[in-house]
Amino acid sequence: MPHHACDHEENRTKVCLVCFKKGASTIQIKEGKVLCRVRQFYIENYDPQDGHMPSGICSRCRNLLLDIETGKQPMDCLPDTFDFSKVVSPSVATRNNPSPSLSCQCMICLVARSNPVTSKLGKRFSTSQTPTPGRPPTACTPDTLPSPRPIRVCKRCWQPVGRGVSHPSPCTASDARDNVIQRVQDVPRAAEILSSDVIRQKAGTSGTVTLATRGRDLTVEVGKTSKISKALFQNQPVPVLEVQKFQSTLGLSSKQTRTALAFFRTWKGRGAVETGAREKLSDSDRDLSEFYTLAEVELESSRKDEPQRVLRTVVYCKNLNGLIEYVLHSRDIDSDSDSVLIKVGIDGGGDFLKFCLNVIRLDDELDESGSPERKRFAGYSEGACAANFKDSGVKKLFIIAIVAEVKESYENVNKIVGLTQLDQLTFTPAFDLKLANVFLGLGPHSSLFPCPWCEIPKSDFSNPQRPVPLRTFGDIRRNAAAYKTAVQNHTGKKKLSAAPYKSCVEEPLMRQLSDDTLVLNILPVMELHVLLGVVNRLYDHLDTCLCVSEDCLVRAKNWSDKLSIHRPVMHGGEWNGNQCKHLLNNIPTLEDLLTNDGKANAQVHKVVKAFKDFNEVRVACFGRNQQSNYKDAISSFEISYKDLTIPMTSKVHAVTDHITQFLDAHGEGKHGLGVWSEQASETVHSDFQKLWLGGGYKRDLKHPDYGTKLLACVVTYCSRHIMS
């Protein structure tokens, strides 16, 4: 197959700038590191667009430049620079010669058209070519620039000397210093190597170096680095506190921990772990026994095979204030500090209804890693699983009440609040929306006024002209009292509607708060459950829109399958928190599927827009730190969600109306919703199950040892969470 003739520009790319040879692996010099190396080590003012010079470089010369940069080769390993000024560019096109660049006879084109006798490296030009008949071809070997001539240098001050070069007489030590500095500065890498050598020699074992300057001496502290991370307890036994963290992280029973310690001592010797570790761990598992007790209480059962009310064993903390003081003292926290947050969560899961408490030092929680998109990984020196032991996490959480297989009802919660005297404690709630309404004495979220923060009917959630009258605890108490009076006088067969009373049906269980206290000042917007509600709502609507979109073959499941996540069967078939974040972080994958199909209707693209806008809200204010643009992100999401023309749920309403109000009141311009997250109260279900099942505590509800075992398990679980 014939090849087309190459013009001058194409021939420039075939010839190496450095060795002036034609090579099979020659690449074109463009913007990048290769061009920088050419200018630094070969031709300072090289221009790839200059037609007098080749624009290619072979692999051998590329590697030479790289070796020079890294110090593996000296600069004199490069050949002399050719005199490219003698290269004549192609003439201008004429009628007789319309393509002068195709017949160019310059040195670059002659080299590019030649066929090398051998592909071996080492020789710039072959001298064994077979002679051809006729007139000898034009020599294609360009002239090189004259080699640098030797120069004379003063041995005292290291300055070049010669005709026309001024030289101080006599020269001094300061002249020598200045000349050497100038030479070293011409090669930046050499300057760095020389500096590091001097610092290393002077540092010795002290780590402090004093360096001369043009004025006062400079003192430098040299940090010691090592490629191998140093063990935390290299020459000392592992303390019991660290073993306790290991035990708590894995949910080990006492027997399992003793087995693990036996392995450690076998591997590292008897001094691997602190002396008496077994006894100390056993004693520490009972540290909080004085604060817990159990009681038999009549509660509403969640089991369908039982009567509505049954006796259940409740394990609870009988002295909440004493427990909090003990934890503050153990963690060396000032009890009068304003930076301490007492957070209480209530949630049902893992067959238990649990009341949980976290004692949080806000100063330790609020750092630069608080954004959902910018997570900080713990350093080696902080220990294994350091992120698991934040004050707000499940490994620092205390169960203050627990009971099996009962409903999340007002009656049950009220009785347990009475046992623990939780209504006398000042705390920040970390509930989901259902428990929030239960605790406030409001009706369910199917009622007409479902919002715990305001008195807007749900039919007006999407009304742009809606007022937002905020609830106070006094309003709820008065409306609940009026509703109970109306119920006593009600003679109808159907249950009396609480709609005329703003869906207030019971007295709020935070009885210590005054009537003028706004609910918004006490109850944070629950970021986890809002995230779950909004993402699952948008996902379901996306699938509906795709199903009714004519000829569109994409379904919402194609998106999640592409991300290797599958909707769980439990929990109502909803995506969990991590899955929701994974969906939001991979919206471009959905857009690619829709683009490739090309048949999705406009409504589908509106749902994608709502997904993207909600992800902006999540990034801006769902972490521990807030971003300055979070209000704009919320406004954009509200517009895109309303454009879907679907009902606005309580969780969407919480985003559009109450996040801004809450953060304006409590965020101080920097805190995000993550500070008040209810995440730990959700994670505790699986974490407690590890010890309940793996520790050998589990008994049937009717077993005679059930109460004793549950109490022992709770005491052990909470005692392991005291860690400072």
C-alpha cells in the first residue's frame, strides 16, 4: 500500500531534536514535562512551532533528559546542540510548485526521509551506507555549534578570568562565597542537595541546626521522618485502655478477650499487655453497675400474638445526673463548660426500644473534616479505629433504658421517661420524626398538622405564600388539654379528630421547659432521616417517570445496579444512609444512562435536577460544618422539587422551611446538622447485638434469668464506653 509524501511539518515530528536521528518511537514535543526538560537542559528558548527545528524527541533522549533531572546522569552526556539557523524553511507556494513543503530539501526533511541502516542506538549517523549511482545526495548531517571552550578560573574566588573580564585584585573570601552561591543557584536541584547534606551533617542526634546567613544565624528544628510507621507501644506493654477499645470495637465477650490476650502474649511475650489486664478488664466491665437497675412495667406489646399490654422487664439508669457526672469526671471534662452537649436518642430496632445518651465535647467534634465530602482519616499515631471513638459515636454511647418488643408509643415512652426521670434533664433530642412527634405529644405524620416545628397543615407545605407559625411548648400543652376535654365530651363512635387542635393530643414529655420555648430551639432537624426520606422519595418518583416514559428502556434499578447496590427488603424496602449517599455521589452515572438511551421525557430530567440540587444541600449543611452557600442550595432544591408537582412530604418540608431557621438560631454561622445527628442512636442496634448475642447474654423473654442477663449485658456494654 503506497504511503503519502510527508510535508515539512510532519517530517519535523519524525526527527529527534537532541540526537537529530529518525526514530520509530519519536514523539512530538508539546506542552508538558518533556518540553520543560528540553528548555531546562538543552535549548533554553526552544519553540515547538519554530520550523527551523525538529519537533520530535526519541525515547533514548527522553530518558536521558529524565536521568539528568533526577541526578542519575550529568548534563555533559547530551550531544552538542546543532546549528539550526542553517535549516531553510520551505518556500512559499507558487503556480509551478503548489506544495513546496512536500519537496523540501532541508536537513530535517532529508533525515526524516532517510531509512536508517540499523535501529541500534549509540551512533548518530551510519557510516556504512551502500553507495548509489549518480550524483551524491546532499549531505544531511547538520553542522554543530562550536563546543564550549575551556575557561580559566581564579583558584581563590572561583571567578572566570580572561580578556575583558574584570577581576578584583586582591579577591577575598566573600568574593569566593558569592561566586559559589551564584553557580549553585544556577542548578536548583544541586542547591537542594547541598543544603540537605549540610543540614544532615550538622543535625546529628540533637535535631537542631544553626545555619549561617548574611545576618543573624538561623536555627532550624529538623523533624525526623521514617518510611516505616513507629508502633505506638513498641517497647512497652499495651495498656488496658487500648485493650478495652479493641474489645469494644469487636464486641468481644470477656472469654473472647481472654483468648485474644493469650494469643498476644504468645506472639510478643508475657510483657505484651499490661500486667493484670484480665482482672482490670473484668473490674472495668462493672464500673457502672451502681447506676443501673431493672423493673417490671406494663407496656404496650409490639407482638401480635400477645395481649395489647404485657409486663416487660425494663433495664434503666436510676441516676441520670450521677451517670453524667461520672462520665465527665472520667473523661476529665469540666462539668460547667458551655461546650458540652448532652444528646439523648430514642429508637426501636434489633427487637429493643432503646433510650441512649452521648456526652459530647463540641470542641473535639467541630474540625475541618466535618463536610460530607471531606473526610479526615485518622493518623497512625492516633491508634486503630480512632474515628470510632468520637464522643458523638456509638462507641461512646450509653444505653439509659432498654426494653424488648414494645411499641414506640406515647404511653410506653412516657412510662420509661418517668422511670429515668428524663423529663427533669436538660438535653438535646436526637430522634427520628416519628419519635419526635411522640415525645412532643403530637399525632402521627399522617395527621393534618404533622410538622413538629410549625403549625402549617401539610396541604400548604408547597404553598409559596404560606405563613410559618412556629410551635411553642405552651401551644402544644393548651391544644392537647383542649383536645382531651373535647374527647371526654365526645359521644360519637369514631375517634375524635385532632385537626382543630393542630394535631396536639398529649402533653409534651419535656416537662421542664417553659411555655414560651420554641420547639425549633430544642429539637434539631434530623439530618439522617431527612436524607433517607428525600432520596427514597425522589428515587421512587424517578422510577415512576421512567416507567411511563414512552420507548425509554432505562429504569431506576439500572442506575442502582450499575453502582452495585441493591435495595434492602427490610426497613420498608428503603435505601439506607450509605446507599443514599452513594446514589447522590453518582448522579452522573444516571445522566450517562439517560443520554445513551436518549428517550427519557422532560419529567425524568426534572427529577435528575432535583437529585442534584438536594445533593448540593447535603454537602452544604448536612455535615458537622456548614458552607456559606447552603441557603442558596436549599432555595434551588425547593424550586426543583416543586417543579415535579408531587406532594411535599414532612421531610422535604423540613428541608425547605426549617433547616435555615434552625441553623440561623444554633449554627453560629459554622455548624452543620451533623453536630446534632441521630446516627449513633440508629447504629446502636447492631452494635449492642454483637455483645448481646456474641457475649452469651441472650435469653428468651420468659427465661428466669432474662432480666439478670439483660442488666449484666447493659452494664458491661456501657462500662466499656466510658473511655476518656
